[in-house]
Amino acid sequence: MKKVKLAVLVSGSGTNLESLINAVNSGIIKDGQISLVISNKETAYALKRAENAGIPSFIIKRSSFDSNEDFDKYLLEKLIENKIEIVLLAGYMRILTKPLLDAYKDKILNIHPSLLPDFGGAGMYGIKAHEAVIKAGVTISGCSVHVVNEHIDGGPVIAQSRIKVMPEDTPQSLAKKVLIEEHKLYPATVQNFISTQVQL
Ligand code: GAR
């Protein structure tokens, strides 16, 4: 069967990208291939991970465009040019706008480091989500994979993993524990998602 073409959008370290690359190589993601990595940050270590894996990548800087929509329109052109079928956000720290959301409706997934709908939405990203979890004193946290729509972190959740928050946890220790779960959950969910698409 022809593999589904995936693009991964990143902004930072790219450990989730690495887990997706490993999952393609090991066959956990058996129906997809990562064809393209796009970063909005030139310093993102994720770009090095893409290079090491031999995956084409490029940088699109927000400062080169007049508006968020123009930025996303250019990104969209690149996705279409590369015949990308599914877009995976992996630590991508930008909010997507209508041109991109409309063109890839129900074809964009994101991994978020909390149990959505808790600790999601504007300002709740990366370590900030873990800081809020610790501050709230909840005893269970985790990560969620959701379909991306116009509501920030508000699209349908399709998978979650849970972990215990220990009294001695800090935002940093929690982030590490949640990342370990992210690296298992995202690849497995991506494969499930692709396989349901393929059957449609
Ligand atoms: C991950 O924890 C991811 O869930 C989170 O940023 C981190 C990126 O790490 N994403 C968000 O907060 C998106 N709202 P990585 O660059 O090592 O994959």
C-alpha cells in the first residue's frame, strides 16, 4: 500500500519529531512516511534531527510575512507542493489560521502536554502547562493528541496517556515524565489515525 505523506511542524527541540522518525523506521508507523519537516525557528534542534534522518526540511520565518494568514498561506503552498496528506504538529508553537485549517480540515494533529481540556488554550504550552498543573495541585496529568481546529487546543481529543503527579514533582520533572508518554502516545496514535483514513 502507498504510504501516507506526513509533514511535521516544529519549533524547538524536536524530541517528538525524533519519536515519530523512530516509529516510522521501526514500523510502528507502518502506513506513513515523514516527507517534510518545517520549522518557524531557525535555531530549532529539530532541524538537526531531520537532517540526521535525511528528511528534507526548511525554515519559514514569521518576520518575512505581513500577517499570520500570509505566513500560513505560504506554508500551505509548500505542503501542497510536497503532496502532504497529514500534518503533525510536534512542539510547534504557532496558532494556525483559517487558510491552513480549511485546506487541511481534520488532517492536522497536535500533541499537547496535559490532559485536555484541562490546562489547554492560549498561553498553555510547553513548560507553562506543567507549571499550571503543579500550581493547581492536581495529582494526575499526562498528554493528549487532538485534531486541530480553530479553537486553541480545543479540537476533538483522540488519545490520552495519564501519569501520576508526585508531591516532589517540579514543572521540569513533570515535563520529563510526560515527554516519555508523549513519545509513545503520538506515534501509536498517528498510525491509528492514518489507518482509519485509509479505510475511508
Ligand atoms: C512537548 O511537550 C509538546 O507536547 C509541547 O511542547 C513540547 C515540545 O517538545 N507542545 C505544546 O505545548 C503545544 N501546545 P519537543 O520539541 O521536544 O517535541
